[in-house]
Amino acid sequence: MNDRIKYRMQGMSGSFNDPPPEYNGSKSSRRSNMGRRASEYIINVPVTQLKKIGATKEINSLYRETQHFVGITTIHGALRIYRAHGVSRWLWTAATIGAIGFFCWQLIVLCLMYSRKPTASQVSFLLPENGLQFPDITICNYNPIRASVVESLNASSNGSFTQQVLDYMIISYLKLPLIISMSAEDFADGEHAYKQYLETTKSTMSMEDFYIEASSLQ
């Protein structure tokens, strides 16, 4: 059939490329001829051209997929191989194959090392014969006043150096937690008790002298 199939109908023959046949006669005869069923028909189809079109579509699809892959992949060698020409393409191909080969070799080596489980642990402690010396520690006392000084002042003043006087003097040292916890009335009462202490003992000791003498840092 020479890759083209011809059709043949009763009363007409030809191919799809041929012009339609002309009918002679009356309208009734033409209607009867058109109304007759074809006894046999074979369609003329360009088989070779259809095969070429199908192959071309497959090639175009593969080309588009390859172009899309090399455009989005993070493997730089694939894009360079796709866009390069001549010697550059061969160089990038060799470099990419070498990198993939080195990666596979490294992966195999690591897997073999992991399967062997080469784990070794060693801990050494070096201690002196007399033991470790405990480091020096400085303990900071929150109370800036020594109790011995307070007891001495209270004994020398016949009990005039009361707790109220001590609280007032500590507040005067600007201890913020104590200032917040003490009301204005308590602060005024402490100032009055402090003045009474100075009048009773005839003392000229100032706040500064008191903290110099009673400081816990001495």
C-alpha cells in the first residue's frame, strides 16, 4: 500500500487529497447515490508522517524535561554539561563523573567504618597524693553591720541602742529592700529614736563613723 491507504467506495474512488467527485444527473439520483451505504472503504492515512510526528513529540518532551531538570537542580555540573559545547562539555562531564565517583568511594568507606564499630574510650585522672586543695572562697555577708559592735554600743548606752535605731541607721545606708519594706511612719519613728540615743549618750558619732567602726569588711 506504499504507506498510504486508499479508500474506495461504490461509485467513487480516490484519496483525501483529491477534490470531491462531481455528480451528473438529477437531484433524485444524487440523493440515491449519497444514500447508498458503502460496500467497502479504506481510509488513506499517511502512516509514515504520523510516526515521525509521534517521535518528534517524544523528543521534544524529553528535551523539555531535561532542560527543566538542569535548570532547577543544585548540581552545577549538569547545567554546565547541558549548556557547554565541544571541549568544555567533555571537561565538565569528566569533572562531574569524577566528583560522583569520589562521593561513592567516600560513602563506601564510611559505611565500612561504621559497620566495624571502631570505638575506643580512655579516661585518665591525675590526682596528687595529698588530694586536691579546696579553693579559697569569700562569703559575702548581706548584713553590713557586725553584731559585736552593736552589742558593745547597746551595752555602753544602757540599752539605748535599740533595734529601731539600728534599722534606721541601716536604712540610712541606702539598703533599698529595707527602704521599700519600711513605711514613712516607721522611718520617722526611727529618726526620733536615733536622736534620743544621741541625746542620752551625749555621743557625737555620725553615720559615717558608725559604718567605719561597725563595718563587716574590717
